[in-house]
Amino acid sequence: MKLDGRVAIITGGGRGIGRAIALKLASEGARVVVNDLDEEPAEETAEVIRGSGGEASVCVGSVTAEDFAGRITAEAVKRFGGLDIIVNNAGYTWDNVVQKMSDEQWDAMQDVHVKAPFRILRAAHPFIKANPTDYHRKVVNISSASGLGGHPGQANYSSAKAAVIGLTKALSKEWGRYKVNVNAVAFGLIETRLTVAVSGEDTIRVEGREIKVGIGTAFLDAAQSAIPLGRAGTAAEAAGAVYLLCVPESDYISGQVLLCGGGLSL
Ligand SMILES: NC(=O)c1ccc[n+]([C@@H]2O[C@H](COP(=O)([O-])OP(=O)(O)OC[C@H]3O[C@@H](n4cnc5c(N)ncnc54)[C@H](O)[C@@H]3O)[C@@H](O)[C@H]2O)c1
């Protein structure tokens, strides 16, 4: 197996793309620390991994909590004795046109999509520096087509997903010396609860807030027809793009953004 014995952290691994990434990396032999805000889906992902003979542990909590980065990196090291792959995936959207966007909405997106990955990577540094490996470690930060091209109603999210690309590129230049590849995957339209066709009432609960999600049917149809492959991607297909940046075959690729969007170009 390509990732035999590697220790991976996946944030937001309880649902959608993060869950699929955790299952994929575990199926290739990685031992996985699954994080999610919500305990039940995180435990479910870990159970599926254990049920298939893999190893997984759970680290529940918001990636935006001040103590979180220390907790999850310590969990990987204490539980599995390593820290080889970090996938910064946890996130959500909180849309509004700019004139109606609150500071709270703006800050929430920067906190979850950029500040949390920054803190996790900063917390990982001492272990990575002190424990050199003969293989390459991997960081994959999750961005979005919205961060590359901008989406209306997403000034907060687009900015944060663009910023995580800056973080990726800077860190690839700092961490080459430690044999760490740092890349980003920007997703186009992937079928998850964030992108379901709206019924008008679709909300998700994030840290005590009810947040509207989903995409209007007309917009969804237009978005799908603009995709050269003609359809949204599945979570498993999205996980495949992350996996490519975690295997040894991508050891000479760093500081790059892989657009996983069914042929979209931005
Ligand atoms: N679905 C798409 O089309 C799409 C497109 C581009 C980028 N993305 C990005 O992919 C990532 C995964 O999104 P998804 O579509 O799988 O969504 P999802 O809602 O299906 O899964 C995201 C998971 O992250 C968790 N999460 C949210 N905030 C968290 C926090 N503060 N701390 C810990 N966990 C938290 C949620 O509980 C959820 O289980 C996100 O970063 C998202 O912005 C998704």
C-alpha cells in the first residue's frame, strides 16, 4: 500500500470530502486522526476505517478553537507516533453579497479556512523539524474554484480560499528543507451538503449558528453545464485529487494548486 504506516490528520473528516479523504488514505495504509466539529460523524468515519482493518482515532472540536492545533498534533504523535500527512479540509460557506455581509461572517471564513490551517501547521513544525524522515511528508490545503476565480455572494469565502493558496506557497518555500511537500487542491463543484439543490430550508449548524447552504436549481444547472465533464464531482473523486498529492509519486511537486473541477479552467 502506498501510504503504509503514515500518520495523517484530516480536519472536517466526518462528512463529505473530508470523510472520503480519510477513507481513501486509510485504504492505502495510513493511520488517520479524524477531526470534526461534530462527534457522531467523526466517530462514524473512524469506525468505518477500523471496520476495514485500518487504524483511526478521533479528535473532536472546532479547528478555530485556540487549543485545537496543539490538541490534534499531540493526538497524532501520542497515538500513532508520527505526523506525516496534514489535510486542512474543515470548512463551510456563509454567503451574502458584500453590502449585507457582517464582520462576523467575514471573520468566520478567515478563521476556519486560513487561520486554523496556519495554526495547525505552526503546531506541527517542532515535531517535523525534530523528526526527519527518509520519505516526504505531505501537506494538502483545501481551496476552491471560488478562491481562484471568485464567486458572487462569497467575498468572505473567496478571499479566505485565495489566502490559503498564499499560505501554501509560502510554506512550500519554508518547508522544502524538511522534505515536506505543501500543495493545495481547489475543488470545483463537488456533491456534498454544501452544494445540494436548495429546498429553501437547507441549513447547517456550525458553532451555534444556523447557516444557509445549498445552491439554487438554476445556478446549479448553469454551473454543471459549464463543467466540461458535464456534472458535479463526487466526494470520492475529490478525495482522489488529494490522494495524488499524498503519494510518493508526487514527491517533486510542491507549492502548487491542483484544480479538481471536471475540466474547469479559471
Ligand atoms: N463541496 C464543494 O463543492 C466544495 C468546493 C470547493 C471547496 N470545498 C471545500 O471542501 C471542504 C469540505 O467541504 P464539504 O463540501 O465536504 O462540506 P461538508 O459540510 O460535507 O463537510 C465539511 C465537514 O467539516 C466540518 N467542519 C465545519 N467547520 C468545522 C470546524 N470549525 N471545525 C471542525 N470541523 C468543521 C463539518 O462538520 C463537516 O463534517 C471545505 O473546506 C470546503 O470549503 C467544497
